Amino acid sequence: MQPVEQNPPAMQDSVVGGNLHTGNVVHNHYHTAPQQAVPVQTIIQQAAPTTVTMAQLGNKDVTVAYLLWFFAGIFGVHRFYLGSIGIGLLYLFTFGFFFLGWIIDAFLIPDLVKQANGQVIIIR
């Protein structure tokens, strides 16, 4: 009499070795253990997005934004800090949009910080 396994293995395999030229065949064969079905409602509940406000993540500061703008603004670091990833990448590859965007941002930073602090982010 064989003992009964409580949990079957997740992967069963069988390997046969040999050489094709001598008549032996190499054969790898894998079986996965049957899995339990998960109800669709459980999957939907797990994938539901969570809403987080910027206040919960931390407020952005005008002083920090200006320091980042001054020292690394031509690389778009201040835009990354404020959550504008697309424009940050544009600044990164064009040196602050050929310095013109960098100069314009000196006047826009207070409004950009206000916009970043009032923004709602959906995290999945």
C-alpha cells in the first residue's frame, strides 16, 4: 500500500536521455498539476485600482522645485519631481527644450507645484 500525498507536486517531469545516432532518444516531458479555479469576482476585487491623493504621498514644495530647476532643470529633473514625466523626458533629451522651456519654467513653477499638489493619482 502506497502512502497518500497530501499536496501533489506543482510540476511533474520525466526525462529520458540518450543519443539519436545510437538509437537512443532524448525526451523531456512535463506535466503541471491541476489548479483550482479562482472565481472571477475575486480577480476583479484584487485588480481594483486604489485612489491616492498627492496629500497622502507628500506635498511638493516650491523651494525644492526651484532648486531642482536651477541646478538640473535643463535635464527636466524639476518636471519629474512635479509628476510631468512626458515633459521631463522631452527636457532630458533636448536640454530643457533648448533652454527656452527651462527659462519659461522659472515663471511656471508656482502653478506647476499647485497643480501637482491638487492632482489625484490612480495606482494599480
